[in-house]
Amino acid sequence: MKLHTHTIFTETDTGSVTLFPFACVHRDNEGHSSSHWREFLREVQETPNAYAIGMGDYHDFLRTHARDWVKAYPHDRNSFKTMEDWRHKETAKFAEELAPLGTRLLGLHIGNHHYEYTTGENDTQELCRLLGVPYLDHTCLTRLMFRRKKHNDAYCILSMLSLHGEGVGGGSSAGGDINAMINKGSGFDADIVLMAHNHQKNAAETTQLYLTRTGKLDLKERNRIYVRCGCFVKGYVSGCTTYAEKNLLKPTAIGYTKIEVKFHKLHNEIRSHTFRVTV
């Protein structure tokens, strides 16, 4: 598991920060929606205090079983070099699309669609290297520290569990998907749980009660959110036979999700935060 920490600086401690998890771009798939992808890039750049996190599957090439078959045949070095030159070019092209996000990009997860070079590096690691952002691997726990500019102390600290999400299950229905996210995420002390993979958009919020550990004995509430992050690829395309069509999968929930974290300060200086998720 990857452990990561990131400090987000804001002008005040009563504003908001918006997180944009994005996943399953499948840039080289015939069903890729360039219009939704361009809209996502535009909104992240134009939204104040916005940050994006990549959840994997940026290209179709290459599924898990196909990667295993490719690695099982090590003899044709010339063909491997040609294929890897092509993957380097495609990765560099995609890095150019993400580059305008700059420091708004928190990092990138690997998905189940990726290519592994003979050097041992995968194309998601290469993408992170080109962009200068953290490689978040398969699963990551991130500590998000929110701090006012020119102040030393964070006014809010949130923990985030993020992963691509293959193997989590529950994708056959919205209720099953939400239950799977809550069940799988319940073992982690995280305020935000992000998953992708099944090309759906779902969200849920749960509330936990706890007692104050110091000072006056009081009952407090802690909210947790679970988000399945959508995709940028159509499951069914006129004129071609897609993977979704062959397996009679549900149409995809194309697009992206947004998580607005709103910070509040009460009259007695007690700080709190609320979540608003848009799917």
C-alpha cells in the first residue's frame, strides 16, 4: 500500500476545495468520449481550489490476461522494441493532455489496463515521471492537510482511501455497488473512499457517532463518503462491437464526479467540514 501526504493551501479556513477523481479514460478506445474528457480538463482548470486524482485505466492497452501472454513470449526483441516505442509515444501524448493541470494533479493510480515495459516500469509510472506527480500504485492512503497561506498549522486534516477498484464487486446494481464500497472500505479509517473500474457513478455518505476524548463529554458525528468515479468511454457504439456489447454489460455512466469539501467555523471557534458529491 502506498502512503501519501499532500498539503493544500487556501486563502481562508472557511472556503471550499473541490476534488475531481477521474478514471477509465480509455483514450485509445473507439468509445472514448473526447467531449467529456475536454470538459473535465476545462472544469478542473477553471474551478478555484480544484484538485484531480487519476484512478487508473488511461488507455485500453493492455488488459491483464493479454499482458500475461505478451510477457510469456520473450524471444522477438525487435517487435517488443517497436511496441514499446509506440507506447512511449502514446504515453507522452497523454501526458501533454494532463500537463495543463500542473500542481492541481495530486497523483495517478494504476488500473488493470496498462503496459509493462521490459525495464520493469509500467506506463502509469512513466506518465507520473513525465508529469512530476506521485505514483499512487494500486491502493493509497493519503493524508490531506488543509492550511491557510502563511500559516504553519493545518485547520483540517482528512484521510482518503483511493484505489482503482477491480475485485471489489457489486457492479451489477447501484445498491450492490454502494454496499460493496462501504463493506470494503469499512476496515480503513478514511473520510473519503474513492473507487473506479466498473464504469459507473455512485456515491453514498455514512455517519459514525463518537465521544469526545478530552474536555467535556459530548457526542459527535463523523461523516464518510464513498464514491465510484465514472468513466470517459461509451459501452455501446454504433457500427462496432465493443467489450461491453460482447458481455452484455450495463451502459456506462459516462462523465466524472466532483467532491466539494466545505469548511465551517462556528461562533465558538469549533471547525467542521461537510461534503457535497456531484455525480
